[in-house]
Amino acid sequence: MYVNKLNQLFRPERVLYYREASEEDIALIGGGKKPGSAQACGGCFGAYDQTGIFFLKGYDKPVTGVEYRMDDKRIRYPETEHTVLGAAFFYSIEIDGEIEISREAITKFFTELGRDNEAVRLFTELSVSEESGIIGVFAGGMGRKLRILYEGRVDVDRSEGIIMDDMESLDRSLLYRMAFSDPITGHHNWNHLVPFLEMPMHKGIRDYAFAHFDIKAFRVINEFFGHNVANSVLCRVVKAMEEADFIYTSARCHNDNFAMLIKDMPQEEMLEKLKAFFDGLSRLDEDPDYRIYYRCGLVPMQRSMLLGNRVADAGKFAQAMGTKLGETEITVYTDEIHEDIMWSNYIKAYVDTAIAKDEFTVFLQPKIDAVSGKLVGSEALIRWRYKGEELLPPSRFIPFFEKDNTVGKIDDIVLKKVCEALAEWKKEGRALCPVSVNLSRKQLYDRTLTEDLLRIVDSYGTDHSLIDFELTESAGYEDAEHMIRVLNELRESGFEVSMDDFGTGYSSLSLLTEMPLDTLKIDKSFVDKIGIAGEEENDIIVLKHIITLAKELGIRCLAEGAESREQVDRLVELGCNIIQGYYYSRPIPIAEFEKKYL
Ligand code: C2E
Ligand code: MG
Ligand code: MG
């Protein structure tokens, strides 16, 4: 198999239209310049070295073409086809060895991929396939690189002949401006950057880094200072990008998002330059007291070159990792981030299979009353028997699943397994103790949460009071009212509720008085401070007050993560009797838990 590299295109809602360029087009778009390096590359089939214009040879006659990109709502993205290629949208495939650019060669290529009956067709410039309605153009190859451009399947009634007719009636210069420039700042838009990323060498660029950034709290500028001011901020950013000596080219992508191709230099130096660049843009002329901060993702040179057009995703990903308020953040896209993304994409694609194969399993960790030494409950903690082998802890998958809604499926599995175990214990006449189940933050915003949980629990005939839902406080709830509503709903349905990891969030103490809670789980980080060499009196005072406050509010207190006798004794002294920690037991498989505790 000779596929070396496969670049999948991000999913644009637009089509590339190609038509043969007239002299007028070339004058307008290329400033009278025909694509030079493309024409010069003797052996190659066609090329694309200038935004908006490409050169093709290898069909009946050499063609200089104009490219138009337009939003087109008719584009449909087939989900199931082209599975070998991952999606219908690919555009850069490298092929080893000689390429004979002919229909036969391409057909052979796909045949060897086992997709010979695929609705993949090749067209000459400006063509629409006979049956499938795919619009595309088969552009050319550079050396060993074969480029195939397809950007979408267009759902068209062929009898309308709509595409061709539209093309003829369009105002070309307007179309071109719409396609490649940004109406607000007059600067380039994203489309302008595409050929730079696809074929940097045609632009005389050998090494570059990529940055994608946006303006923090841009909405505030818009709402507080008005659209005109906000637009002038965008224009100032554009001006600075144009003036900076370390930028090859740049674009305003959408809203307050910008992208730039940066000249290669040592990373330290690049970060310094970027920092100075953003500092220079931190003031608002209209209000000298207001500070503008930026959120920037930087993809270093090696990665940028490797990723080609997908570099934008990497840049945006790193950009999104900047979450602090009140400062400019530049996040470098590192190998670890890359690995995480690959892992995350992989496990998301694999998770349904894993569920079908019953790879997820539940461990239980006991909660013990330190005074009586008796079991008072347990917490269900998920483990993943990945591909039937390695046992993965939740930190390897829950954070990735929390980014979309996959985590909901996982939580449902845990709840089902817990109900199953409780039903089994009941049947066997064992003593029943409540089991805690973790709910992810994401689910809190699921409107039908309580309903869905009730459906599962009732399908097993489980007594509601035996289930305790743990919600984590860790990131601070922007929407405390909403959380209180959900907690109330759960309690009204007869479930118990706990606040997990208490003390790690922002809102802690003030919220306590309002939260309808049964149990407060004091985070391990507090427990860690007990009995260590540098133990601080202040930490102990805080802990003591949390315990006292909870008690006075009628909330049960539990301490997580006690590992030593000393910690347990001190917690009891401070008034917290219920302990969950390695001192008593690690999380263990359900069967082992039954044997030891029930
Ligand atoms: P958590 O809910 O705060 O769970 C307690 C974690 O602390 C567990 O880690 C437990 O094994 C660990 N732990 C308990 N005692 C000790 C101790 O004495 N020493 C140390 N070093 N660790 C202790 P685990 O099982 O790795 O779970 C980590 C987190 O993953 C959980 O924190 C919870 O937030 C999440 N998680 C686990 N299972 C689920 C699940 O089914 N659904 C969801 N949404 N999240 C889950
Ligand atoms: Mg928990
Ligand atoms: Mg916890």
C-alpha cells in the first residue's frame, strides 16, 4: 500500500468552484501574473501557487483556472462512505514512486485501497460528476505528491443545472473578494491561508510556525464599547499583523479569531516576540484603563509542517487551553498535547465497541466509620479493562469523555452495574449500604437528568435511598442556582447527594449554606496536610471550621484519601468520623468487596 500521508480536510460548508481563467480574471486576481512556479514545474501535472488561481496541465490542454470558494448550505457530509479514507474530504495523498496522472492511475489507486466502487470520481476542471453530485476538481501533483481536491457532496437536482448557470451569472470580482477577504477589516480571510499551508514551498516558505488567537472577553468590548470600537480593535490587530516583521502572512478567520504564519526561529524568541506583539495591542484607545488580553495557540515549526492544513485545528486546540482571566496566554502545542488528542480521538471512536464488549467495570471503595470501625457505604469508581488487558484508571479517559457527551454513557453503565449489585445483594439477604455514583459536571446540564436516572434505578427496583450521587465542586459553578435546582430534584426523588472534592473550587463556603446536601466530601488535598513535617496550624484551623460548619448545617462530613492511622485519628479529633481512603482500602472489584464487607 502506498499511502504515506493523508490529510483530512476540516469540514467547511463551502464548495470550491473552478473555472478556466480568462485574461480578465488573471489581471484581476493575479495582478496579471500567471501562476509562475506552477507553470515552471515541468514534470508535474498541475499546481496551485497563488491564492485563487491554479494551473492544470495533463488534460486535453493546459488550463489556468480560477478558484472560488463559497458557502453552500447544500453541502452534505456523508457519514458512512469513504471509510477507508475516514471521510469524504481529503485532499492530500502522497504516493510513492512515479505517478502517472491518468484516470486509470487514480482508479488503480482507489482499487488498491479496496474502494473501487466508491463514488469517488475524477473530473476535469469545473466538473460535476454524472451521478453523484460531488463537486470537485482533481488538481495536480508535485513530485511524488498527488493532490486530490474534493470539498463536498452537493445535493443538487441535476435537472436544475444550478451550479454551472450560477457560475456564469456571478460577478467575478465580487465573488473573489467575498471568497478571500474579510469585509470588516479588509484583510485576508482564512481561505487566503490555505494555499500557504498546503504548499508552502510555492510561496518560498520552507519553515514556519503557526499561531491562532482570539481576544479575551471580546463580547465585553462589543457590548460595553459598541460595535464600532470592537471593529476598530479588530482592525488594529490586523494592522499590527501586517506591520510585524516576523509574520509571513495572516488572516482574520472569523469573529475575533486570527491566524498567522510565523517565520521560523527558536521557540523562546518566538514566544518573546508574540508576547511583545500582544502587549502592544493591550490598550483600548477609547478607555486607557481597559486592558485587552489574548488567548493564543502556537504550533511550533516541526508540527506545523507535519500537519499541513490541519495545523489550524492544532492551533485552535492549544488556544482553547488558555482559560485564565486577566492575562494574555500563549499555549504551545506540545508533543504531549498531540498524543492526548490522538488518544482522545481514538478512544472516542472505540468507546462504543468497548461498551459492547463490556470492558468497563466498577470497583468499590468502602466508607468506614472510624469510631465504630463499621462500613457505612461505598463509592463506585470506574475502571476500563482496555481491550481486555490493561486496567485504565479514570484519569486516562474520563477527562476526554467529559469534552463531549460520551461521559454520560459511562456514568449510566456505572449506575446500572451498581443497581445490579444492589439487587443481587438484596436477593442474597446481605446488609445493604448506600453506594455513591459520580455524576460528571456535564450531566448537570442535561435537562432530563433526574428522569433518566430514575428510569435506570427503577428498572432494577432499587431503593432510591441506597443511591448517593456525587457532584464535584472542583471548577466552581457559574450556575450555582442551576446546581441547587438539580440537587433538590435528586433529593426530592429520594436519592442522597454528596458534594465531592470539597475545598478545591472557588465558591466553597458561601455555597454550603445554600446547597441541599446530605454529605460533604472533604478533598484529599486537605487530608494530605495533616501529619506531614511542615504541617501548618492554619490549614488545620480551616479544616476544623469546615467540619464544624457542615455539622451545624446538618450535613454529614466525610474525609477522602486518608492513608495513615495518624490522619484518621486527627480527623476523628476534628469531628470527622467517616473516612474513605487507602488506610482502610483501595477501590476493589465488587466480588472482593462482597467477601470483605458484606
Ligand atoms: P473522586 O470521585 O474524588 O474519587 C476518589 C478518588 O480518590 C478515587 O480515584 C480513589 O481511588 C482515590 N482515593 C481514595 N482514597 C485514596 C487514598 O487514600 N490515597 C490516594 N492516593 N487516592 C485515594 P480514582 O478511582 O482514580 O477516580 C478518580 C476520579 O475519577 C474520581 O474522583 C471521579 O472524579 C472520577 N470518576 C471515577 N469514576 C467515575 C465515574 O463512574 N463517573 C465519573 N463521571 N467520574 C468518575
Ligand atoms: Mg467521587
Ligand atoms: Mg473526590
